[in-house]
Amino acid sequence: MSPRTCWHCGGVAATDPICPSCGKVQPPPAAGTQPDRFATLGFAPSFDEPPGLDDKFRALSRKLHPDRFARATPQERRYSLEQTTLLNEAYRTLKDPVRRAEHLLALRGIKGDPKMSAEFLEQTMEDREKLMEAKASGEPLDDLAKGVRERRDQTLHRVRALVENGSDLEQAAELLARMRYYARYLDEVEGRSVEL
Amino acid sequence: MPALFQISEPGDARTKEACTTGAVGIDLGTTNSLIAIVLGDGKPHALSADEGSSLLPSVVHYGAGGGPGSVVVGRSARRLAAEFPRDTIVSVKRFMGRSSADPETRRLSPYRFAEGESGVVRFVVDGARVVNPVEVSAEILRALRNRAEERLGIKVHQAVITVPAYFDDGQRQATKEAGRLAGLEVLRLLNEPTAAALAYGLDKRSKGMFAVYDLGGGTFDISILQLQEGVFEVKAVGGDSALGGDDFDRALAEILLEGRERTPHSVREAIDAAKQAKEDLTRVEVTTAMGRRITRAQLEAAIWPLIEKTGGPSRRALRDAGVPGGKGLDGVILVGGSTRVPAVRRYVQELFGLQPLADIDPDEVVALGAAVQADLLTAESPQHDVLLLDVTPLSLGLETMGGLAEKLILRNTTIPARATQEFTTFADAQTGMDIHVLQGERELVADNRSLAKFTLSGIPPLPAGLARVAVTFQVDADGILSVTAREQLTGVSQTITVKPSHGLTDEEIERMLLASIEHAEEDVQARLLIDNRVEAQRILKATEKQLETNGDLLSGDERGQIEAQIAAVRRAAQGNDHHAIHAEVEKLDQVSADFAKRVMDRGIERALKGHSVGEFDQGELSPHAKKAYSALQEAEEPVK
């Protein structure tokens, strides 16, 4: 990629959202380029939440947010809106373990919906049935939720191992897709207690 | 020399250069509206907006004659509500951005509705005149703006207006239109609870996780915020845009109406009596309304189910914010007049397990926070270096096959936010694609709010599934959505800023804007007349009250002179010449000047201290701010 120049001072702005030489907000990277959410916040890709993520997010928000550009030109206001949108998206991705892992795999070229294993789908149906039964009979859902929560945590550990030694990323993607199922299941269980 | 009416409402003490930018914060409330500004002292101040109070009742009366200026706003309008229930619009906020078919608009209310082309709510007032909620709200904003300009002696054209966090896109659009119609540049729509937190955070330099429980006249909002390192991050919001103190009044009014005939008059009367009784019962255990004895326990029994409706959204917001059950919460802030009801406070304490904070007047706190945000957005060097990060209150999505709603942006996503989803054609040679934009949490399209429908045409005729259309949602910092649909092969694209399906069409907005410009001069004349009449009424009342209570200070001659002038003012006020009214009022001022002085000497000064602009030490102020402060303080009137 050729180095970008600042629209305002013509200096080399690299990919910084703010030009290092004149301090003007820069347009976001061209559409279609693979976004690196880690880089947006100034981190190297990692499976775990980068240390200091919240602080970095707040510091960048303070520089880029549209509120800081209420008196600026329409062009700068547009850049600020787009940069902040990207920043928010990046933060949301990095803050959540599953989204973060998915993004990590995407950066390594693993995309699209993986094919789920038959064994897992079977387990899913079984869990659903148990949940329906428990709901119908009014018995507490705590034990069911506890089991699913344990399997979710184990799954994430396996994903970490696979990603870290880089052996079978396809399988990592399949395991990761299971996380969505666990999340939905737990939402449903917890949702009930919240509505009460 | 003080004049009598200055005891209750001073004339034109004004503050030039009272602030740096003239950008105000406005709380456009269901029951009351307020306007506030950050002054040279760096603090937000609520300006007195109606008969000496900072609260301007959100009531608009459309008077006889039908002229574009025959509109009265505030307490004067509220006094007319009982006599003209259909021509006096109360709590218009409940109708903002709603269709006439909406169950919310069909509830107990005395109004006549007219069908509009686009299904938007329209009130028929003063015989045949038709006004919509945006126009009614614009009258309230205009009144606030005029009164602030009078107070400050500067032009006000920029504002931050607050909205309930739970307002959907249509309601936000409608609010923005009302601002535009009132001649204001709306710098930002700010969520009310966020504004309240801003007012608190600045005072307390807080750090931690806070809940803002905001129960106003017509809406309930719950927000969970984290305050850290000068950044206010909204973690979760929830609420009910059709629940508030008005519902308490209605519940009680139902009891008062038992066994009585329901007419627009009796309904209005019952609602007013219920409101009064509710307010009384915050202080006493028993009161009477429409000849009935009402106890606090009776009121609480009637409204408890309504109060409990705030529990669900609150628990959900706590969970969404990662503090389920309120564990880890550092404080609960109360906002909105309805949080004065003791039963509400009890419920909040139980719900969150914390003693709620209410140090700042719950009626003023939102406007004060909005003023701070207006200052942050416009000042060269704002008084406070903080940043607000807000979220989407409701999920945004699209209709997919089978009438299902697919969410693109989930609720509680930090804004600005964007999401893109690709769709393919489902028929061979399909050249158009319908895009149906939805807001809400439900799975079925029919259960969500429809925000907009449009068609992307010009897709190249290809076999099914080959043409790909990317739909992008962008939510800006006001929480307003724009949607772009783009066909990937040809680059055909179409963008719309989402307008509510039941909102106003562009033509209607255009017409309203044109009408407000055309009638500007007429409006000014009519308004001057009304203002002078209202002023005359107020002075008459004040003078007569003083004659009654302090009449012993006058000789027979003096009394005769004042009484003759009172009659002259009253005659002038019946005419249409605002100059004449003004002149007679001035004369009354002169003939009663000595009397006023004697009344003052009797100890009225004490009352003047009752309502001060602020509690801060003037020693901290710059000379410029000091001047502004003292002028403003002079301009404030005592609390009655």
C-alpha cells in the first residue's frame, strides 16, 4: 500500500486517523480494504483482550468524536463521523471474546459460515428440548444454564489452543460458531428471569 | 424606584454578553419545558421562562380568531384548558411522531383529531384550524426562545434539545423538525438521562457506574452510565415511551369520573383535579378532589401497577450494562417530576437496593445538562472537558423473507455506528428490490416499528441470486439513521435519511416552514399583543393583591388614583393596540410607585432573596461574568 498523504498539509499521514504533522482528522481507509480492528485501536492481533483497551478507546474517542468537530468544516465533520464509526466498531469487536476471535480468524483468511458437526447439532436439539420441558414444568433453569455455560467456556479454551498453535483454523471457526448458539441459549434462560 | 409589578415580575433588566455563544439547552418535556444556558461563571442556569418560574408548562392554546399569532403558551394557556379543552393542547409530546391510528393517541383525551394524508396526528382546534404535534411543539420552543432572548438580551439560534432515550427514530425526527420550525439550529438531540448524568457528573466529579431513573409526565427512561476519565459512556438504555405521571393522573381521574358523565369538560376537569391531588399527596396523607376524599393509600393502589411497569425495562438495562440486579452500581439518579411521588422513590430504592440521589432539582436537571452539552459543542474552550458516548435505544433492521425482522444494528450499540448486510435477488431478471427498514426487538416484522420503505431499482437483469445488493445502515451522533442500498455490479445506489412511515412528508414540512416565514411579521404583531395582554393581566393581579393586603398604607386619594388606572389598563387590554396597553401599564407603574416603595419597606425584600440565580461565590467570577450574573439576578423574581 502506498503511503497516504494528509489532505490538509500534504505530509505523510500513514494510517493514523489524525495527521501527525498538522493534527487534522483524516478520511477513513478506502472501502473494500480488509479492516484490521486491532490496528484501529493501535494493537497487534491477539486472542485475549489487549491490555488497556478501554483506556485506549476513551482516549481515541476524545480525539475523534463528532462532538469535537461541531465547529469544524463539513468535510472534517464527515471524516470525524466515519472515523468514530470505525473506532466504535473496532472497540465492539475487541471487547467481546467471540467477535474478537472471529475477527482474528478473518484476518488469517478464514471467512464464511462453517459447516457445523452433526454431533453438535444433535446436542443442540437435546438442550432445547430440556429447556422447553423445564419451562413448561416451571422448574428452575439454573442447572441447565450452568451446564451450557461450562461447555461454552471449554469451547473457547479449545479455540484458543487451535488459534495459538495455528494448526486447524477451520475447526477453530466451527467451534467459534457454536458460541453463538450458547449465547442465544443463555440469553433465553437469563431473559426469562429478567422479564419476571 | 421599584414598581409594584416588579415585585412579582421585573420588566427589562437584561444581560448583554451573558454568555459566550448563546447556545442553549432545552428540555422539551411532556408536562413542562425548560431552557438553560451556561453563563460566564461556567455553570448552567435555568432561565425563568413563565411567570417567574423556570418551568414553562408544555401547554399551547389556540385562541379565537384563527390568526397565526393567536397562540398562547404556558401557564396562561393552562388556565384556558378547562374552558377550552379541545383548543388547548396539553402533553403534545405524547403525540410526537405517532400516527393517528396509534393506540397511544386514542387514550383518554378531550381532543378532536383530523386525518392527515400521511396518517400523522392532527388536532382540530379553534373550530376548523388543523395543527400537528410538530407545529404545537414548535410553539413551545418559540416561546422558550423568545423568553430567553428577552432575559439575556442576545439572540438565541442554536440549541441542544433533549429527548427521551427511548424515543424512536420517528420521534427524534419530529423533535428536530420542531426545532427547525422554531428557527433553531438543533446542534444535537441529547438523551434526557444522559443530560441528567452530565449535570450530576460535573458537580460531583464522579467516577463509577450510575443508573438514571427518569419518570416524567409521559415517558419513562432508564439509563446505565459509566463515568471515567472525562468520558461518559452510556452502557445501556431502556424504557417505555408511553408511561409517566400523566398515566397516574388518568388512573386517578378514572376514579373521580366514576358515576359521572364523560364530556370533554368533565374529562379535562377530572384530569386537572387528579394532577393536583397527586401533587398534594406527595406532602399530605389526605386531600379532596372534585368533592371526593382521596387518601395517599388510594392513590398508591391506583398507580402501583404503573410504577411496577418500570421494573422490567430497568432490570433489562442493568443486565445489558453488565450489572445484573444492580450489583456494582454506585448510585441512582432521580429525574423527572414524577419521581417526587413517595411511592416511586420507595419502589426505586427496593429495585436498585440504593438510596436514590436527588440533590439537583429533578425538574431542572435535564435542561441544565443540555446547556452543558450546548456549551461543550459551541464554546471555543468549553467550561468542562468531557465527552458523551451514547447508544442506540432500539435495534435497527430489515425485513427479510417470510416477514421476519433481521437486525443489523443491535440496541445499546455505541453511536455513531454502521452495519452492512448483503442480499441477493430471489427471482430471475429481477430489477428492483424492496427495502423495508424496521426498529424494535421483535422477531416478526409486524411487531416492530416500520421506519421506511423504499425500492432500489436499476438492478441489472441477472439469474436469481447473482445480483448482490449491499444495504448499509449509518446512525449519526443524534441517533438518526440513514440507509443506503447499493447494487455491487453496477454500483446503482440509493440513499435515504429515514423518515417515519407515519411522520410528515417533505411537502408537509416545506409547507409548515413556508407558513412560518410568511406569517413572521403577523406573528410578531399578534404575539406582542398577547404578550402585552398577559403582562397587563399579571400586573393587575399583582396590584390588586397588594391593595388587598397592604391597602392600609394608602390614603383614600391615592387608592382612588390607583383604582382608576387599574380600570384604564383593563380597558386597554380589551382592545387590540399593544402600544396602548403598554402605555397604560407604564402609567399604572408610575401612579403606584410610592405605594410600591412602602410595600417594599414593609419587608418584601425578604421575598426577593427567595430565588437566587446560583449559590456560588461571586469572588471567583471574572468582571464580565460578574456583570452578567448581577443583571440576571436582578431579573429573577422571587418564588411566590
